[in-house]
Amino acid sequence: MRYFIELSYNGSAYHGWQNQPTAISVQEVLENTLSTLLKTPISIMGAGRTDTGVHASQMFAHFDFNNELNDTNIIFKLNSFLPKDIAIHDFFKVKDDTHVRFNALSRTYLYRITLEKNVFTFNNALYVKQALDVEKMREASKILFDYKDFQCFSKTNTDVKTYYCNIMKAEWVFKNNELHFTIKADRFLRNMVRAIVGTIINIGLGKINVEDLHQIIKSKNRSEAGFSVPAHALYLIKIEYPDDIKL
């Protein structure tokens, strides 16, 4: 039987989602907890691979287990075993061929920028001291919809077969003295969101022009794009699936 878990985590203490040979990951902690609880080795698959320090307010993972599991009971037990920076929110059985990564319809990320020094948010948002031209940043974000190939925002030496992504949403909004960038797509490349945000911040700072973004994307060259913003202000906030995956 295949089961889905919905969870959230604060990524500050972890070297990303995926298992690492010499560093702690969210996947490793969850696998160890499930294996202890179910008294058998459990391997899990995540819906994405968040980088070191990146957070998730909604992440999904799947695993296979031979026996029927009680939804409410396992949520309570998992949360009792797990550390304070990982929380389980839902647990449900799915069709055997449902894949947490390949069946996802979209993923949405949030990047938080604070425009004033705040002693309570420096671990959760990026503080930008300089004035930003937000209207130019919004104008630049619209250019993303004109393209599918985003190789210029991807880490080099990655093993992906295609750099094509379908961006469905890219917007900047003010919220409680912060500037929030929300981006939704069917898939994301490694480091893509952080590179997009860094490039658009450069536009907001007047270092490059809005129209320069066309040439940056067409170049397919990571060195042409802007800096990669820090991971601590990036959140995976939503993953969407077809309605019929649940049993």
C-alpha cells in the first residue's frame, strides 16, 4: 500500500530535503522516525528537493507499507517522535501507482524580503537596506511568462534532462512591512527561485534594466543572471495534486 504524508519543516538545521552522506536532512529524520515507529526499514520519496536552509510550510512525501495504518494514530505518534522543527499535518492512502513527485501538478514558492531592520525576522526574511523600485520588479516578473527555458537560472552541472518550466504565477506584494515574491510553476530547476529573485532585485536596485531580463534568459548562461539570494527566506508553500489520488 502507498501512503502520502503532508508535512512542514523549518529548514534551518537541515542540509536540504534529500539524504546526504555526511549531513543531516529532513528525509533522513523522517525515514528514521517511520522506521522506528513501524518496526521495519522505510524509504520515502519527497515531492521536491529543497536546498540547505530552505523551509516548507507544505511538503508531501510517499512511502510503501504492507499493512493498513490508522491515519489519526500515526499522525499523533509521528509528531511525538519527530523534532520540533518537523510537523506532520495529514496522512492518507493513495493509489499504488501515484508518485509524490511525478503526479504533482504545480509547486508554489514564497520569498520574503523585509524592508526595515527587524530583530524578530532576520532568520526568516532577507533584509534589503537599499530602496527597491517595486514597479520595475513587477514589470520584470511578467517577462518570465514569455519563456519556458530557464537554464540561465539553474545550477550548473545538474542532471536534469530539460530546463523547461511552465510558470503560472509570479508576483510581488507588500505584506506587514515585507515584500513577498510568490512564484508557481509545474516544476523548478535547482536554485531557480533564488536566482530569479536575485536577478529581479538587481532590477529593483537599478543595476540592470527591465528589458535586460530578455537577453539574460535567452543567453541560457547562469553567469549572465543575478546573484542567488540566501536560502533562509525561501519557503515551499504549496504543492497541488489531482483530486482523485486519494483512496
